[in-house]
Amino acid sequence: MKQILVVDDEAGALALIGIILERGGFEVIRAQSAHQALTILEREAPNLIILDIMMPAIDGIELCRVIRQMPRFAETPILMLSARSDSDSIIRGMEAGATSYLPKPVLHRDLIPKIRSMLDLSPIER
């Protein structure tokens, strides 16, 4: 089973995204801050990382940069999620090393196919 780290400071969003992913057949690791995510990444190696852009202290864009500097995560797919869909936020996220971007609110019909394509999984592979 593919493992996905979801980082979002909003508990409701974290829970909803986790449920969508679990129903899609993925194992979910949750973090409510960049610091918590970095602690998790010291011991876990998820197959994909989902980052919310707007978070206190260290935002998702800066966290993406930090993760990309870690050799073991240089090739790990990173999906940025944000309520901000302005082109500047998208460009900054991609320049920081994100693989792809989805606007919030995210829906099951958008998220699961995106994750499967990023992981090169067929629609039925889990």
C-alpha cells in the first residue's frame, strides 16, 4: 500500500483529505505543521507528500524547498494544495520543487486520479 504524508495546519482539511486518500486505498500519515512533517520525514519515507501552502511559521512553499534539499526525497512527488489559486502562488510552489498543484477545496474525483497519475498507478492498482 502506498504511503502519503499530508501536511495541513487546519484539522478539518487534514481529516477530510485523509479520509479521501484512505478511501482511495492509500495509507495516510498526517502532520499539522512543517516542524511535525520534518520530524516524521526523519523516520518515514512516504511515496508522495501533499503540502498545504498557507501554514503558520513555515509555509508549504518553504517546506517544499527544505524537503527537496533532503537527498532521499529529491525524487518524491510533492503535490501542493491551496485555497490560493493565483498564478504567483502556483509558480512559487513549482519553483520550490512541487511536482503538481491542486486548488482547495479538493474533491475525491480530482485528488485520487491526480495521486494515481503522480505515482504512475493504474486506476485499480493499490
